[in-house]
Amino acid sequence: MTFTRREFKNLYGNRSITKKLLVGVTVVVLPGFAFAAPVVYTDEALFLAELATIGGSTIHESFEDGLVWANSRNSIVSPGSAPDVISQGILWTSNYLLNNIATGTVGGSAPDGSYAIYSLPHGMTTDSGLYCDSAEDPDIPSECFQNDGLKVESATGATLYAFGGRIDTANNGKVTFLLDGVDINGNNTDNIDNWQREGDWADSWAFVGVIDTTGFLTAELRELRGKDFQQVLMFNDDFTIQTEGVLLLPGDFDDDGDVDGSDFLRWQHGESPTPLSSGDLADWQTYYGATTPPLPASFAVPEPSGMALLVGLAMFGARIRSRSRFFRIFNRFVSPFDWLGESL
């Protein structure tokens, strides 16, 4: 679930956020959060319909925000790129540590607005010349594959449940997803026949998305067919990401989980809820430096009596798997014994 900034102030009113947040939560176990395998969707309508059943916060990203994406803007006239960008609480990077990401107009073909995102350079470049160019199926060495792609994660450590968007390769690209570093299609490291590597065809701004209701922290979108000197360049746009609910701090005008200088720039540019208002500026001044943890999609915030259930679940925690959204947050910030001694 997501709180508005006004609801947040009415509930908490000060910067002692983490401890007061977790005291009153009640855990609701939903049938939809079974330990299911990731499911890939090539029909966007079905993807969105499934998202509506699992709850949480839905983020739509089309890379149009000129302030957030300014450093990544790239064109022939004005080249540019960035090692990473945080937008709406999501950290975007290339899937290669040494590569940057760029956003450009891609010849005016972007399906949602003017800009699309891509890795710069596109994937791995080995500069291996004829060695890779002459390698034919099924004996293509692993170092020859380009594996062009992107990687996303929550800037606040929130769990993700879905990641999908529109992809254009203009050359019969094939893609897969790696969730927390694990290829959902099980492509082995021996990189068998290029055309047989398991994935989904993605071209002409086709939609491809994945949903994993058990949750994941990182998602990599990876192209499978391109190889050095036979590249398949991947461009991407119109993404939908489902994450656990996040409390919106007053003054956090870019929704990245903290109140900092970038939020003040937002206010200066008239991009706060009430543009250029003294009230929004006061929120920024009051909450400057504050951060907030994510609130899981299956959490509700009722009366403080929920504390008893929370402590009981803590005792049961040894039987909950290590990736549990609840216990990652529970252990990250404060022990239940700290809560018992907190003056509320």
C-alpha cells in the first residue's frame, strides 16, 4: 500500500519513522504470495491484469522527466550518458558495471513519449575481431556474446515483484530476465547454439515482462542473440515495475525514499505537489535528511495492538525463508526488544 504525504504526516508527524512504522503493523498472508516460479508475459494486458491481483505500488517509467534523466540524454549533436539514474525510487544501470545508460529519441520511434533507454556501449564489447565473427552455431564461445541489457533495483531496498517493458532490437532479438542474478530460463554457461538460447523474441517494441510473486531485489533484462561484430542492439521504453508499498515522505518530491537536495531542485522547478508553495518548502525543510523504509505490499497499518502479532511472528521467524520481505525489513532496522523499550 502507499500513503500520501498528508496521511503520512497525520500518522507519524516527525522523523522517528522506522520504529513507529513497524510497531503498529499487522501481517496479512495473501494466497497469491505462494512460492511460485517466475512467469513471463508477452501480452501486456495480461501482465497488468495479474499485477492488479498482487497489490503493492505500480511504477510507470517512460524516461520523459527532463530533470531526472538530464545527464543521460544522448544524441549525435549532444552526446551524454550516466553510470546510473534514480527515478521514482528505482535505480537504473547497465547490466555491465563499466557501461553507462543513455536515453535518446531513437529516431522518433519510442512508443511512449519521446525517449527510450539503452546501455552505452551496448553490452559487452570484446574487440575480438574475426575470432568471434567466424564462430558459428553451435560452437560460439561465451565471451563472444554481447548480452546487451539493463538492470534495475529499488533505491530503498524494497522488494520487486514485476518488471516489464517494450523492446526494439530491429534484428530479431531474444531476451531473458535474471532475477537476483538467476536466469529464469536456465541458460547454461556453455552458451549453446545462439538461436537456441532460451528466451522470448522481442522486436518492433514488443512487450516482455516477468512476474515473481515471491519477490526479488534485482532484475536484469538481457538480450541473447547478439555477438561481437554481429550485434543486436536493444532499445527499451514504457516500463511497468511492481514493488512493495513505500511510504511517501513529506518533502520527498522525487519519491526516491529520502529528502535531499534533489527534492529542493524539484521544488524550485515547480515540480512539488503544490508548485512553489511555502507549504511544500516547509515540508522539505522539516524532513530534510529523513529516509523511510519500504512497507511490504501485504502490510496494513491499524491500531498499535498489532504489536502483539508482530512479536509473535518474530518468534516464528526461524521457519520463514530467508528472502521473506518481512524479515528483511525487520532485521535491517531494529530489534523487537528496542521497540518494547521505545516511548511512543
